[in-house]
Amino acid sequence: MLTGITTPSRWRNRWLWLGGLLGLLAMLWVLRDFDLERLRAVLVTADYRLLLPLPLLIGFEQLIRAFKWRQFLHALHPVGVWRLFGAIMVGYLGNLVVPLRVSPLVRAWLIARLEAMRVGTVLASIALERIVDGFVFVGFTAAALVFIGFPEKSGSVREGLVWGGAGSLMVFSLVVAGLLLLRRTASRGSVLPGAVFRRLPNRLARPIDAFAVLFAEGIVLPRETWRRVAIVAAAVAMKIVAALHFVFAGLAFGVLLAPMQYVFIMVFLGFLIILAGMLRIVGSFTVGAVFVLHGFGVGVETALAMAVIVQGASFTTLAATGALALWAEGLGLSELRAQRAGNGLPSLGPLRR
């Protein structure tokens, strides 16, 4: 047995511990002025009836996503909005079953299974849907920077959003260029250059090339102009609904901010969650929500209550609806676990019902 060599799993465990420690330190920092008695007063005086729309908004946001996704899939294979909605919710449930961000893979696997499609082709439609979301998100970032000034002396938050928005625009543009190149290359029936194909083992080169060709088949934009307009309109509507989560959470505690401040919160949390997810920092949503709400004049205790309620409502709504959708399709959690047992992720190869 070799000694002195750190295994990948050991590195992963250390990284998780480090992410947890960083999350704890960040939480202690944003709650440095926290007072338990004030939190109790906030919770006692809240009007919890105003929180009832939250689960509906969370579900409605994903229903809009399903409608948007349908427009991309329609050119390949018409699928009903409710079936796509169920697949999306099952995808979020998959994130809980598998300790990785596998939601898009689970969505693609389920629709391919139910509609006799190719997983790689379905996955391409999800990629296109996410890219549109990304460009719209950059637009909201620009609007938040123009119309809202975050109250801080150093300006580091604003500068971070500027760099984040510019970087995101560049990345999404490069991804679009890459997808167009992939589509054109795959039209020849193969993606890997001959030199690369010959150097790779057959058992590796052929599956990679076959999957890339299937993926390229799904890189299709709808021909109808109204569908293209509907895609962008749905992406915008999703961001507005996402911002409304904190509107109703705030109303329950007597907090009402300016409309563009909610947009700023949505943008700030969006970038923070992506960055924290890459670094595996635990509790980033709560920390970020408390920080930005407190910056807009909301008390720390109220901000904490709002953040926990929004996150809790999102978690329970997505998990419960995902489990219900999985059951409605005649599947169970064991199906997701079985996929995990194979290669850790749903199969990406051809799949027929």
C-alpha cells in the first residue's frame, strides 16, 4: 500500500471541511450585531399569512422554465409543458439524492426515457435554455448597476458585479461560438479530429464522439419568431418572479423595498451562489441575503428570518413537487440512486423507452 499520497476523496473531504469553515466564519461576520431577543420579537409580530404565495411563486417560476424549455424542444420533439415541469422538479430532487449539481442531467435522462429521445440531444436543449437565462441575467445585472447604488464605502460589491457581469457576457458568448462550431463540425458525422481520434483508445474515443454528435443534433433554435420572442420573455419573467420571493418574505415582516432593490438582491445572490458553489462554501445564500438586505437598511434579525424562510420554502417546494412528479411518472427514488450507482451520473448514451 502506498503511503504519503493524498487520495482525491481525501482532498474532497478536506475541501468540504474548508468550505464549511469559511461558511461559518462568513455567517458569524454578517451576524456580528445579531440579538436573539430582537429575533424573537420579529418572529412574534410577523404576519405569516403573507408567506402563503411563496410556494406558488416558486412553482410558477419553474413552470415558466418548462414553457421556455418546450420552445427549444419543439423543433426536435413536441413535449407537454407539464411533463417538462415534472422533469425539472425531479432534477432538483436529484440534486438532493446525488451530492453533485446533476439537475440538468436528471432532466435530460427523464425526458429521454419518457419520450424515446436521445439523452445527449435533450441535454443540448437544456444548455440552450440555460444560455438564454445567462444573457438575460447579464441584462438584469446591467440594469441593477445603473439604477441602484449599493450603500457601501469601498464600492467593492458594485465593482464585483461589474466584473461578474462582463465575465459572464464573455463566457456565454464563447459558449455560443463553441456550440455553433460544434454544430457545423458534427454535420460531417464526427466531431473529434482524426489525429485525436487515433490517439485515444477506441473504447473512449467512440462514445465521446457519438455523444458529441447527438448533442450537436439538439443545438437547434425554433424557426417561429413567436417562439423565439416567447423564450426571451419567459427568461425575463422568471427573473422577475425570482425577485418577488423576497417581496412576500419581506411583507410578512413589514419590509418593503424599492422595486429595483429586489432586482439587485436577485443579481447579487445569483453571482454569490455561483461563486460559493465553485468554492463549496456552505450557507452562501443565507449569508449573502443577510448582507445585502442589511445593506438596504433591513435589520439583521429580520434579514435572517427572510433569508431562512425563502430558502426553506424553496427547498421544501422543490423537494415535495419533485417527489410527486417522480411518483406520477411511475418512478421512485431508487431509480435515481440506481443511476448514481452506475457512473455517478445518469447515462449519457442513446436511450430508448
